[in-house]
Amino acid sequence: MSDFALGNEPVIRLACFFGIFAVMALWEWRAPRRKRSFTRALRWPSNVGIVVLNTILLRIIFPTTAVGLALAGEQSGWGLLNNFGIPFWLAVLGSAMFLDFAIYLQHVMFHAVPALWRLHRMHHADLDFDVTTGARFHPVEIILSMVIKFGVIVALGAPALGVLLFEVLLNATAMFNHANARLPLKLDRVLRLFVVTPDMHRVHHSVLVDETNSNFGFNLPWWDRLFGTYCAQPSKGHEKMRIGIGDFRAERELWLDRMLLQPLRHATKAYALDRRGKDAEH
């Protein structure tokens, strides 16, 4: 089973991406959580365009995928898990969880360091919140994230199957928890004990700084609760909360060229962990 999964990694990842994207888009259309502020025709071309650009750049810059690097690590004996007699199933699950924790820490770092926030704020500058927001990241941030992920995989000695499991889950949950999809409130309260839900992550996209500086998790919700960055609900409610940041609020800022140039424009102003707890806007 693992040989089949690893041998068909590109097919599995593409099938999961397009399948989950279609399900989330349909869910948003049938049961939206919030009324849209802007049309899909205005936002989606640029948000999807940045995904295409990032995918091309990663293929050009990096000679291997994260799963390919993990396979090389298994063959060469790199990293912690490849040098201890840990049961395979435990290594797979443990590595997927540890990688998720690393992504949580990386996310906090991209808020806390001003230069990194300049890159990451493009993700937050989207003026609506839907499935395409989950893939709206600046190319430089994507490249840095890949370097960090590669370093964690090598140091940990993560098995390739665990890396594939993590990659599929991260892509799936990023689309799920960015979806403008309505969940029954009782179901949401249960689900967010195990996975980051749309209502939980939407708080992170509030224009209010103390809410932006919360709910950093993408997949597992436990890190936010454990490290005190959890916020249950936005102060103004999900229907009335403002999405985005104080800067870049004109429609023209939703175009791809302006998105790519955002790190070079305007001061950083407030950023996470420096202003936490203050009722302010970016």
C-alpha cells in the first residue's frame, strides 16, 4: 500500500487538490457562511494565478519534492527517526504531527518577524475569505517555507509515507478551513477539538490585530490551545467581522501584479506578538 502511494504521489496529490477544491467551492455556493464582499471574477483569477506561479517556481528551483527528499533520507539514514528502532506506523503518524507543529511555529514566526510579515501579509490582504485564500501566498514565502520544511524532514528523518500523509492533509485542511462554508454550530464545536474548522481559522483573518494574532494552526487545533494563541470567536461575530488588514483595501490591490509587489510597499506597522492584546487594526 505504501509503495503504491509513494509511486503515485503526483496523481494522489493532484486528485486530492482538485477533488477537495471542487467540494469546497460547491459547499460555499450552496451554504455560504458570510455574504461575499467581492465577486469570484475579481478575486479568483489572481488567487489561482499565484498558485500556478508558485507551482512552476518550486519545480524550477527545487530538484526534488518533500516526499522525494524523505525517500533519499530513508536510503541514506539521515535524521533522528532513521537511526532508532521506532515502529513504522508510529514514525509515520509522529512525523506527520511533528511537521504540523513545525508549520504552526513557522506561521507564528512569519507574523512575529517584520521582514517575514511583509511576505506573509499578502495572504491576509485578501478582502474575502474562501477556498482560494488557502493557497494565496507570496512566492518568496512559499520558497522559504519549502526550505524550512526540507530542513525539518532531513533533521527528523521523516518517513516518506509520513511526509506524503502530511502534505495531503495540509493541502486538504487549508482548503477546508479557509472555505466560506457554513457548519452547524454544534458540529463545529466538536470538530474543532480535532481539526481547524473554517469558523476557527476565519478569526485569524480578522482585521483586528489581537484576532489576527490567534489561531495559527492549519491542520491540528491543539497547538493554539497549548501555547495560548487560541481565540474561540471574533468579537464582532462572523457575519460582521472585517476580513483582511488595514492596508491594501482597494479593489486594484486584488490584482496579481499588486499582490506580488506588496512586500515592497508600505511600512509593516503592527505585527503579531508585538501588539498582542491591543484592540487595533493593521
